[in-house]
Amino acid sequence: MIREHTVLHRLTVWLLAIALPSLTACGGTVEIGIAHTPTVNGTHSTPPTMAAATTAPTAEPTPTPLPPTATPTPEPTPLLPTPTAAPLPPTSTLTPAPAAERILFAPGATQTTVEGYLPANSTKVYVMRVAAGQFVEMSATVGTMGQGLRFSIVGADGVVVKAMDDAHVRTVVPSTQDYYVELASDVGAVSYHMSVLIPVRIRFAPGATSAEVEGNLARNGVRHYVLRAFAGQRMIVDLRATQGQVGMVISGADGQVLLSGRVGRPGGVYDGILPATQDYLIAVRTEGGTGADYTLEITIPPL
């Protein structure tokens, strides 16, 4: 047994001696040994892990150069002509309102008077606020005759209520706004006084045939009312004083007087047929030199 192992070993060495030069020339690596599994205490141990063969590094392939990317040259943007703004229409120049003195009424009053001095070749302008549909009566006088004075009335919106003419007017304004009164003289420098009357308008409720108002007046006081009625209608005006004494005057907007100076007492009544379709004015004034409280009832029966 030992002899056979010796012969086998020699044969192996001889074969390797013959093959080793050829293998070395070829660049190979030879590991000499006989594989066997060692036994430890009768148990086969796990064979040691053999070292991994060293692998020659693989040369990375040279990348093929990409063709150069052509950068497109942007076409020049055509310049558009700058639009020329259309010329704006000329702005209309508004005529500023003339400097004016405002006409004011005392609380509860329906009439006021303005006095002043007007130099030669000059005018004076006043302004007053009036509601739509209100009745306006104005007059300007010099002394007792009032000759030589003229005035015009123009709304803030340019509407001419009264052209420059004689210094007296009874009219109804068309809209709620300021109204300018321009006063002029034809006789040189003058001192004047101008009265302005704006009565309280009485309106009937829808379907009603009468209306009633109450008021009070100080000594020598007067208050004016106005209402519109048609020709041929019957109008009944009953003025009753609850304290003191009062009288009334009734006239048409055309100047016709229907009643003058009647003292209002229980049973004192105006009853008449109206001559024209127009506004009718009723002035209530105190009598007897004292103040008064009163009730005014107006009835217009249906035709």
C-alpha cells in the first residue's frame, strides 16, 4: 500500500515537470496539491473557501462621439410700429357758477325779503334751493314803484325759468336744485328790496277729497299754502282758530283774488266755484295783534 502511493506520487511529479513549462509559457496559474477533506474528531469540516481568481479589468469602450447639435438661430422678431393714441376730443369747459348770495328762510317761514344796494352798470346774483313742483313768487322794487329793475332765474342745470325781464314772476320750478337769480338795474345805482314767496303745497291723498293742516303763528305772522285745482270745481276752505284770531286771503296764480281779509271763526268758510285750472294760494295771517293757533281744512268735492 505504501509502495503504490509512492509510485503514484512520483508519477504525478514527473507529469507536472513535463507540463509545467508549457503551462507557464501560456500564462496560466497551476495549483499543486491533492484535494482531500481533513477530518477533525471524525467530523468532516467545511473546506476552506478558495480565493477568487483575479480577473483582469475590462477596458471600457470608448464612447462614440455624438454629432454636434445644431443650435437654431432664432429669427429676428419684426418690430411692430408703436400705435399712436387717437387724439382725445377737446374737453368742454363748464362755465363756473357765478358767486352768489344764498337766500335763506326762517324756520317755518314761507316768505322772506332781501335788501341791498346795486351800483350802476352792475348786477347782483342770489341763489336759492327749491324743490320740484314748488310754486315761487318773486318781486323786486325800488321805492314804491319798483321801476327800472330786472331779473332772471336760471337753474343750476342751465334751464331758464325766467329770462331777464321785469322784476316780478309767479312760476312753478321743474326740478329740485339750486336756482340763480340775477338782478340788474336800468336806472343806475339803486337801493332795492326783493321778496321771495315759496308756499307750502297741499296735496290730497289718493282718492281723498279733503286735506287738513294745523299751524301756529306769532304776532303779525303769516303763512302761505298752495294747491292745484281745475276750473269748475267747487272748493271749500274752512279756517278755524283754536287760540287767538286768524284771517285768510285766497287768490289764483293769475292774480285774481277770490277772498280777502275774512276772519276765521267757527263757521267762517269760503265756498266757491273755481274760475280756472291753476294753482290757488291761501295766506293765513294773525288778527288782533296776538299770536294764534289754527286748523285749515280744504275740501274739493268730486264733480
